[in-house]
Amino acid sequence: MIRRGEEYIKSLKEGNHGEVYYNGEKVEDIVNHHAFKIPIKTVAKYYDLHWEDEALRVYNRDVGEDTSISFFRPRSKEDLKKMRVGLNRIYDNYYGFFGRSPDYLNIWSMVFYAHAEDYFGKVFGSKIMENVINIYKEATKKDLFYTHAIVAPMYDRSRPPSQWEDPYIQIGVVKETNEGVIVRGAAMICTAGPYAEMLWYLPNIRRDSDPRYAIFFSIPGNSKGVKFITRRGFYPRENLGEFEYPISSRFEESDAILVLDNVLIPWDRIIFYKKPEEIEGFMWHTVQLRTWFNWHFAIQHYSRLKFYAGLAMAIAESVGINNFINVQEKLGEILIYLTLNEAALIAAEENGEYLPNIYRPNPYISITASHFNMRALPRVDEILRLISAGSSIPIPAGIRDFENPEERAMLEKYLASKGLPALERVKLFNLLWDVIGSESGMRYEQYDRFSRGDPTIRWAQMYTEVFKDRKREYVKLVRDIMDQMPNPKA
Ligand SMILES: Cc1cc2nc3c(=O)[nH]c(=O)nc-3n(C[C@H](O)[C@H](O)[C@H](O)COP(=O)(O)OP(=O)(O)OC[C@H]3O[C@@H](n4cnc5c(N)ncnc54)[C@H](O)[C@@H]3O)c2cc1C
């Protein structure tokens, strides 16, 4: 099934979301709440986009009906390309923002389904294999909006959560019952939690192998005891709007702390249980979730880099700095990042892996691209700051500055630039500020750095994990020459 935006909104109105707290109040009307109405509108538009662009719809062989391309299980290079092109359309529509759009977790559910037998069935038995299949089919047939949570609260990173004063700060199993297991604890951050209908919880159990944490599951947001404590909405304010905040007003995504207050997880919603050591197969080997989500991030980044390249060039050209070699060098740098991303997506597709049930993007390339962007995207933010310098700051407060004739006359004289009339210039610089300076812009920078984990750890993992099997090839090149070099006579 492919829903329309209004069906998603209707579902939220019917209460298909968690219990949401915002600034001391329990939110009753999530759809019209000022902190959530922007992302809800954007998600609704995501669903509608599927009806406007046929690249997003596909006949899904696994469920025997049309679904979103994001639920589609690629079996060949051509399938993966089709999927990537569809996702490109979604993220071009977001200019590369709004990374926690429904498609992100749809892909996770699809990947689990593809490995129902060779991983979940093999490791956990037929009941869990059935759960994986049913959860995917339910998500697909109802076109549900899933979000996810992984990371434990930052209580004390020097010790594993099982050694914290309260071992149930991180979500863990409290007891088993006939119906399922009771879990309690929190996750540090769950973007989109307040307005998603469903939740995947898949903790990072590499940090702590205590079996009480080794449980992955999917539940409806409105399950009893699921609570979200939401951060401040970064928009709207002071009656300002799309003119002043062109990015925040479209792509604000709420982030929340997830609390599971003695929540019953029915047996049929569990997909991983009690075998912490099996995380390796899930993340790195058989399922290779890491490859898939990094591939998806590279798609988001590609759309964003196109937008950032355009923004940087428009700014440089508007104020006549585009002929300076140092500015050209920086514009070139952004174009290099952009092109490397484009190349990585094509190469990941071209050099993917044919597995019995799925065609997977190339792991080395997908992970490298996404990890590279943890530093490339913040660098592009820096370039935007460097080239716009002080002119990014003195932008008139709002659209009404242009509605006062006396003020407008001054703005048209003193704020116009060589390349742009004043109004256009202000629009451009409002866009810039919403990328590099607003709360939403700063949050996106933090997201670019950390949303796939800490960059130091991820870059180190290129050596310790990703290239584990291949790095000897490179060392051997050196060894070969060393072996050919003469040794001193005995
Ligand atoms: C905007 C945003 C949205 C997000 N949305 C989601 C979401 O929807 N769902 C979700 O699950 N997660 C989400 N994340 C969280 C993200 O997954 C984590 O931020 C990420 O995994 C990094 O973990 P951490 O923040 O706990 O940092 P840590 O890994 O704890 O790192 C913190 C600092 O300590 C250092 N450090 C930590 N451990 C070590 C060590 N062993 N050795 C050396 N140094 C160490 C790191 O280098 C780093 O500087 C989001 C993050 C952001 C910023």
C-alpha cells in the first residue's frame, strides 16, 4: 500500500504515536502543536510525493502490490539503481535535509526481511524469523512510519551501562512473561519519535555484552509506557516564517529522549534476543546493517552537497568574490566533495554484491563515503562561513522590513549587491544563516558529524573493522618491495 499524507495525519489524530512531553505539558494534539506541525507536514508531503513521482512507486514482489521504492528488496544492480534514483528524488526534494524521513527505516525493515532466513532464522530460530517477515509485511502493507533509537543515555561513557549505579538507565529486560518481555530504561536520542507511528529499538550492544540489553524489537509508538521528552522546537518564533527561516520552516526534525517505562514487548515483536555476540553478524557481516545505513546517508549527503554547492556559488557570485583564487579554491573543494559522493553512489551500485536474497551496495565504498562526509559536510559549513564572512550577520529582521517604504528605499540602496537586488540578497542570506547559524542549522551540523556515531571512532574503524580483511593487501605491496631490496652482505 502507498498512503497519502492525509492518511498519515489521520493516523496520528487517531492516537498512533507515543506519549509526548513538551516543556512541561503532555501534548494532546500533536498534529497542531507548534513544535511538531512542521515535520508532520513534511512527512505528509513525503507520502504525497509518492503519488506525484512514479519513480517512488514500485510493484513489490514480496507483498504482491505497489509500495514505496524504499520498501523494495533489490535483487540486481538494476534494482538497486532504481531504488537509489527513487531515494535521490526524495532527498532532492528535501535538499538533503530531513534525514529521518520514513524511507530511512523502511530500508532497515526490508534488509531484515531479506536476511530473515540466513541470519535471523539461523541464529535465533524459526519464531524470530517469522517475526522479521511479519513485521516487514505489516510495515509495507500499512506503509507505516517507523523511527528508531540506538544509543544509551550519556550517563558515564567510561563504564558499560551494566556497571552504572542503575543498570536500567539503558533499556534492558526486567522480566519475561507469557506475553513477552518487560523492558525499562531510556535511549539518548530518538529523532522523529514524537510523530512516528512505530519504533525500532536496536541498541549498540558492542559497548556492553550484558545479555539483558541484547534485545531488538519493533513496537507501535502508542504501546503503554512509551514516552518521549522533546527538545525545544527550533522554529517558529516571533511571528517569523518561511522568508526568515527557509530551511527550519520546512525541515525541522524533532529530537527526543525515549523512555520505556516498563513496556511489554510481545514475543512476536522481538527480532534479536539474548545472544549479544551475534551483533557482529547483524552489523558487520551477514545483515551488514552498517553498509545499508551508510549507503542511505551518502544519498542524503549527495542531495545536500548539490544544494550547498549552489548556495556557496550563489553567494560568491552575488557579492563579486567569485573571481578571487582563494574563493574559487573553496568552491572547487565543495565541488570535489560533491563529485566524489556522486561517484561513490554509482560505484557502490556497480560493485555491489549478489547475495541469495538481495543485491547489496558495496560495503567499502558506502561506508567510506558516509564516514568521509562526517568531516566533509562540516568543512563545507566552514567554507560557507569563510566566504560569506561578516555579511552573513547584518540581515534585516524580517519580511516586514521590506513592507516599510522608507526602510525599503534604504535597503534597496545599501543592501543590494553587485549581483542581486536587496530582496533577493536577503532571501539568499536568510538561506545561508538557516544553514550555518540558526538553531536548526547548528543541529544539522551536529547531525552531520555524529548521526552515524562519533567520527573519531568511525574513522578508526575504517582500519580496525571495515578494511580488516583487505588491509594486508596494501601492506603486502610494501613488503614485496622490501623483500626485493638488497640486504647487507653477511
Ligand atoms: C542531531 C542528531 C540526531 C540523532 N538521531 C538519532 C536517532 O534518531 N536515533 C539514534 O539512535 N541516535 C541518534 N543520534 C545519536 C547518534 O547515534 C549518537 O550521537 C552517535 O552514535 C554518537 O554517540 P554519542 O553521542 O553517545 O557519543 P560518544 O560515542 O559517547 O562520543 C562522545 C565523545 O567521547 C569520545 N569517546 C566516546 N567513547 C570513547 C572511547 N571508547 N574511546 C575514546 N573516545 C571516546 C568520542 O570521541 C566523542 O568525542 C543522533 C545524533 C544527533 C547529533
